[in-house]
Amino acid sequence: MDVVSYCRVSSQGQGESGLGLEAQREYIDRAAKQNGWNIVGEFVDVVSGKLAIEDRPEGAKALALCKKLGAKLVVAKLDRLSRSVHHIARLLDEAMDFKVATMPQADKFQLHLFAALAEQERSFIASRTKEALAALQKRANEGDVQSLEKIARRTDALEKGRTDANRAKASEAIQQRVNSWQESVRDPIDLCIRKGGRTLQQVADCLNGKGITTSRGGSWSSMQVKRVMQNLALTFPSKEEVL
């Protein structure tokens, strides 16, 4: 059976509940080996689980590939697909066939049940956390030193989390700009190669001659050409192709 692997984390380099990206891949790979699944594609999203999978950049691609190849989507755990029982139920109602690596034999009824129980548990946890924080704040207002210290530590942790999240978003935005710029020079580099550029320096000279600058607005060097060609999977033609 062909399957498409789909993983999700909420922020760069961060997993939820100990389920980071590598752990998800390990769950899926192990389930594939145990059940004879053939992984034909992998997609990774860095988004909140509140967003429906079809509205996620990589999630939409994963669903499209499943439809194209007649494959099944596989996730490590159900909450990697969605945290909403409504989203899970809609996918099941639309005959979207998917597998969960941690319970590969689960049928549609069981998946729906697990989704409902997980959503209820999250609601209970949120309610208990809210009540506990209210009680902690009340003790702090009454002058309890330990409560004041706990609130201070929690505030520091939340602030650090916001800083890490902002840093991850900034890093992702930079990478997107780099990817966009590299795609913008794909055709010019390809044209330089097709017009006879057979070395990195020849391609660099061609780009400089056309007035095309690097991402920093400077002239091209052979090393910069090499790096961009590798990232874009561009290669020089073989001798047979030239002939």
C-alpha cells in the first residue's frame, strides 16, 4: 500500500508533548516497515493544529498527492492531523482514507472516538489549568511568597517562549525570501548554461554581463553560482547532451 507521510510541528525546531519532527518520522517509518507500507512522499508543516489540513501549505500538497496516486495519508498521531474533532469527522465523512502510525489498525469509528476523547481531555486540562492559575494568583495577592515566585517564573517562561517563537518566525521569513530569490535567478542561470556556459566561472561572467546581481546586489563569483545551482538542483549538460 502506498502512503504519503505527513508531519506537523507548531514552531521551528519544536515539537509538542515530546513529539518533535524526528520522533514523528520514526513512528511513521516503523509503522511502514511493520505494515508493508510504501512511503511515496513526505510533507512537513510548521503550523498550529487548529488549522484544517487542507488550509496548510504542505498539508494541501499531501492531500493532492494522495488523490493523484491513490495513496493513503499517514500521520504519527491523530493530533498531528488535527486537534479538532470536527476536522477529523469531516475528513472521515469525505471518505479521506488515512492511517495513524501509533494505531495502524484503527477503523473510522475508533479514529472518531479517539479524536472526541482527545478534544474532551484538552478541554478538561485547559479548565483545570485556568482554575489552578486563579488560585495561585489569589494566594499571591494575599502575600504568599512561594506563589509570587511561581508567577514570576511562569511570566519569565512565557516571555522566553514568545521570544523563541518570534525568532523562529523571523528565520522562516528569511528562508522564504532566500528561496524566492533563488527561484528568480533559475531561468537566467539555465539560459547561461544553454548558451554555452560550461564552468561555474563562465556562468558567473554571463550573469554579471547581463547585469543580474546576487541577493546582496553584488557581482557573481564561481562559488556563489555553485551554491545556488546546488540549491536549485541545476547541473551542466553531459558531453553526450552537448554533442
